[in-house]
Amino acid sequence: MTEELEIIQGAISAVIYQNYENGYAVLRLNVGGGQNVTVVGTIPLPAVGERLMVTGKWSTHSSYGRQFEAEFLERLLPQTAMEILSYLSSRVIKGIGPKMAGRIVEHFGAETLAVMEREPERLAEVPGISREKARAIGEEFKLQVGMRQLMEFFALHQLPAELAVRTYKLYGESTIELLYDDPYLLMDEGLDAPFGAVDRFAIALGVAGDDSRRVEAGILFELNYNLTAGHSFLPEEKLTAATCQLLSVEAESVRQGIGRLLDADRLIRERLAGITVIYLPRLHEAESYCAQSLLSFAAQTFPAPPDLEKRMRTVAEESGVAYSAQQEQAIREAATSGLLLITGGPGTGKTTILNGILSLLGQMQLCCLLAAPTGRAAKRLTEVTGEEASTIHRLLEASIDPNTGNMFFVRDADNPLKADVVIVDEMSMVDVELLYALLQAIPKGKRLILVGDPDQLPPVGPGFPFSDMLRSGQLPTVRLTEIFRQAQQSLIVMNAHRVNRGELPELKTVTSDFFFMRRQSEEAVGQLIRDLCTTRLPKNMGIPADQIQVLSPTRKGGVGTIRLNKMLQEALNPPSEGKKERAFGDFIFREGDRVMQIRNNYDILWKKRDGSAVGTGIFNGDVGIIRQIDTGGETMTVSFDDREATYDFTQLNELEPAYAMTVHKSQGSEYRAVILTAWNGSPYLLSRSVLYTAITRARELLILVGREETVATMTQNVSKNRRYTGLKLRLQGKVGD
């Protein structure tokens, strides 16, 4: 391999591969004389027809042969009419396909790009392009050119390529100038840049270690980072120490930074139970409002209907259920309470109570809205009640502000929900910010019923409001403790309760719905899971593979979800001539794959498969099947139950394979059969709450695969990472010294 750097120049003739996450690409460059060379490196958003001047060196790949490794590059817009036609035909400019590209280039020739940049209104001279369309094409071209320049700047400074898109949309043409002035702008809300990369960038630009901008950015980063660990705030001493360690600065610099941020209203200081704590303003507002609103709902009572006893008999007759005393209490209280919390483990009758409450409230002619945190949980709520349920985000009509890209809810205090009663299931998954949004949208004088199991895993986001509500002792609560006879026949239910009490689950029974299969190596665990999914459960127990969910406490390792997904894809959906594929990151998506949405996206368009309706929004936890991959149009169509959504290839970082998923990702869902790995891992992940949550995901069958020692470790490990939350103290009135 020659070490001397060379420069080559030419037009891109083909894009072989591109990673939208980090900008890495493999492409063919026409360098003239009929010669095409392979170029590899960080080349964000390459387009056929685009001209590049590339500085790099030659190397020989063992599989792909001679190639040019790009170290620096300069983008040159296409020059000839033919190059411009290839460039525009590649759909690099939204709104222009091959046919329209041909008409535009035929009209303007080699001047096409100059017209698009300086006189875009002239595009209306081309048949089929209106004035509005011409302006839109001009704006898109300007965006693409500016974004590519910014992506090159980011690549030069080792900043994530996908960050450039968000930054350019926020700051436009002045982005680079603004970043030279304050590189920590990249830490602003909505950009979510990794602090380490931004800090290296800032120091490379000459920012001093104790620069006030750096210190303040470090403080805000620590608070935002700790939201992902569930903390609503941090004690001031811990925040100071963590920031000192992060930045290698003196404590006094951090204390002064906190003071400046407090003066600028970018932080809030408060005393909770005698400790000085620091909040981000939005978290302080969320906690304070939730406490006030919940106490207000709890203070409301409604007169019982005069014929309540008759209505209760009707409820029992319609359901055919002989309610226990606890269940009757819950249904009665729903008739008179402004707020009611219902909690209990599996088999204690939460679903039975919900149906009874809905029957009673229906007799009282009260309009009820049902919701759950995830799409899967909402679907399950619909199935068990027979009433339409939605995600909380859909209920609140989540949308995206086109100017900022930030999410907001259409339903709020000024545009409240139209309902007499709001009922939310799976409350253990709801974080304090989502609860805040929900409470704002419920009109005063209405009713709220919250149902959940606080022994399951806490929310992914900050706070643990359902647990705080129950532990406060200040809100009307019905705790279900009786396990019903039918549920006692299920080893799934009984083992869940054993684990919750800190007792080892029964692993020796072989004639029930809960089985333990011992294996002593990662390879053996993986092979057994493969056999169970492909042959043993489908053939011997009549459970098809698409009704089996493999769960693991961890993503990494020999039996983590990353490796299991690749193994199960190979077994259940192997490559074939008729199936199209798309590589993204370390996974190759294939038509027929089971995939999961891993973040809320309120902009993705979907349509009902029967064409009866269209809408927007696919949410974290939604699971679907890849129906079509269009490599030419660079889109992927995914079917989510009765809806189909189309993803641009730039959005594939929002999808993960879902043959296997973490226990955390499964929360709120229920599956006909669950296979759970029990193997080595982080103590944080091998916990009682993880095991309990996994067991309660199975409806008919649960199979534990691995080692008894790991099951015992998980059962005994009650160490939950403490969450700094103030909701319980606020409900108890313990704010201040």
C-alpha cells in the first residue's frame, strides 16, 4: 500500500453502500477515460452525478480488491448536462424524479444548477412545474447543498453525520459561523449531540478548559444525561462533583456556572427533605404541576347514583363474574372518585375490574377514553375490554413543530380532551413528563383512573410517578392482593408472585405453562432458542414462530439481542432470490423481517392496509413486518398490524430487528409464548424487576433457558438504581427545609 497521499477527481457513477448514521460510503467514481475506481470513506449523502475531488491513498481489500481510501474531499457540483441529468435523476432533490430531471435539463442544459441556485422561479418555464413547485425545488436544492457542506465540516471534526441534518434545519446557512462562536450550541435541546464529540470539537477550536461556555454546557449535560437514568433532579453536591469529574475543573468553577445558569433561569434550585437539589426548569414544572393536579383530582368526589346497588348487580350479571370484596370496592369507588389508583400483580383481576368499571360508567352515561403508554399495550387494552384504546401520545394528538422539529401535543389545557373519564393502563411505564402532558389535557371536574403494577420495570424516561403516587399515601388507592383460583393454576402467575416476594421460582415442574431448560454454554442456549422457534414450539405445541417472543436482559454478549436477532433472522427469514435487502449499521434488513420502532416519530405517514384511513405517527415499541424494500426509491414499507408506514432509508436508525428484544423493550406487551435467556450479565440488568417483568409478558407459555444460578441471582437482586424524584415528597407537602 502506497503511503503518499494522492488526489483523484471525477463524477460518482454508482453508490454501492452508504451508512446514514456515520456518513461512511462505498462508491464508484468515473475519473475519465472510461475508468471507474472504488472510493471508500466518510462521504455523507453521496449522489450519482456529483463531482468529487478526493485526497487519499490506495489500498487492496482482501475481498473487494483495489480501492481508494478517502481522507479529505471537496464536493464539486456536476458540470456537464449529462452529469447534471444523472445527479438529478438519482432523486437527490426531493420532488425531482428521472422524468422531471430530463425535462429540466433538456430546457436549461449545463446551466440547470445555476438556475436552481440563483433563479429557481425560472423552473416554472418547464412544463409540469408550477411556481410553488419551482420555489420548493429551489429551497430543497439550497438545503441539500448547504447540508452537504455542513456534513463535510462535521466529518472533518469527527462529529456525527446525522447531527448535521438537525443542526442545519435549526440554524440554516449561518450554522458554521455560529458554531465557531459557541460550539456548545450543539448541546441545545433537540440536537442531542454527544458531549464528548462536541467537547473535543470545542477544544480543537481553542475553547479553554474552564471557559464559562464549557462549564455551563457540562452542567446542563450532566442533568440531561441523568434524565436517561430516570432522575428528575440531582442533589447540588452530586451535580457539582459529577461535573468536576467530567470536565477536570475546580468545584468553584462549577459552582459559579450553576449560579450563572440559575440567574438566567436555565436551572432551578430547591430544598427537598432538607437537601438542596437542582432541576432543569421543565422537569421542575412537570413535577410541581403533577403533584398539584393529582391532589386536585383526588379532592373531588361525586355523589353516588341513587340506584348504585342495582347497577352493581347489572354489572355482575352482564360479566358473569362473582366479584371479590376488593373488586367490588374498586368498581364502587370508580362511581364516586375524582381520582382512583388500582394496583396489583398478575392474576389479581385488574382486567376484570376494568371491564366492571367500564360497564358501570357506561350505565351512568359517562364518556370514557382509554389509553396506554405504547401501541402494543393499547392494542392489548382494546382486546381485553372490547373498547377502543389508543396510546397516550395519540390520545393527546402528538405532532411536530415544522419550524423547530420539536414535539408538542395538540391536546392541552387550552384544547382539552372531550371525556368524562380518562382511564390509563400500564401506568408503571409512564414518566413524569408524559404524565404532565396528560394531566394538562384533562379538564377540571372530570375523573381519572390509573391502573398499573409498580413492581414492573420503571419508565425509560425521568421519574417513577405511579410508584411515587402509591408510596405517598395521599391518593385514593385500591390494592389487589388476592390471586384468583383460575390464576392459581398458572405457574406463570404463581412464579411471578414468588419472584416478587424474593422466592425462587418453581423450575422443576414439567407439566405446566412455565418451563426451565438448563444449558451450560452460550452456544447451547442459542441453539436451543433457535430450535424452539423454528421447530419445537411450532410443531409440538402449535405455536407459530410469529407468536413467540425471545427476550434477553441484555443487548450485548453471546445471548444478547444483537446476536440472537442475527441468528433468528438466519433461521426464520434467510436470504433468497426474491427477497430484497438493505444493509444498515451491523444489520441487514430483509423483506419479511420482524422489526420494532425504537423512538416516537410523529411525522411518519401511515395508511390502513384496506385503504380506509390515513394518519401520522409510529411510536416506540410498535412491532411490524417489512413488506417491501424499494432500493431504487430508497424506501422501506413496514406493516404494523392493520397499518402500513413507509420509511426513507435515512430513517432506518429508528428501526431494530425484533425477533429478540430486551425485557425493557417488551414492557407493556403480552405474547402468546415467551423465551427468556438466563445468563451472565450486568448486575443492573440481572435484577428481580427484570425477571418479574419478563415473566408477566407471557400469556400461555414461558420458557427460561440458561442456568439456575442466574435465575437465583436475578431473584435476589433487588438493588434498583435509586431515582431522584420529588413527586412523592410534593404530594406529602414536604417541599422546603
